[in-house]
Amino acid sequence: MGMGVLFAAESLLTIVVVAGLLSGLWARVLAALGAAGLAASGGMAIALNLSRPHFEGYAVVIGAALVVQGVLTLWLLYAGHPPALRTSAPIW
């Protein structure tokens, strides 16, 4: 349960930073470190699963999802220009 809470907290922090509710360099750096941790955890889960004699497909899928979430979060924080998302037209 401990890792799941950290993953959820990092996701919540990313949402708060992207929404502009929390600004400052320290918030972006903390969210980026969390995203890097997500990607690293996913990569380690994949590597550990592939090195064991009993293959678990769900572990590879979960690991890949963590890697994708981490990479997309880093992209959003540094290349996706989050403030532009607040000024765009609503999708509904």
C-alpha cells in the first residue's frame, strides 16, 4: 500500500501544479522528481519480472503503464506548456 500512496500523491501533485493551484520552481521540481520515480519504478518492475523464472504478464503491463505515466508527466511539465491548457476552450 505504501508505494500506491506515493504514486497517488505524485499524480495529485502533478494535477495541482498543472492546474496552477501550486506554483513555483520547487513544485515543478518535486513533481518532476516524482515522475522520474514513477518511470524508474516501472522500469525496475519490468526488469525484475523479465529476470525471474516465472513470467507475470500483469507486472509488465503495470510497469509499462508507470513508465508511460512518468514520461508523459515529465513531458507535460517541461514541454507541454501547462498554462496553455487552462486558457483553452472546454471540451464539453
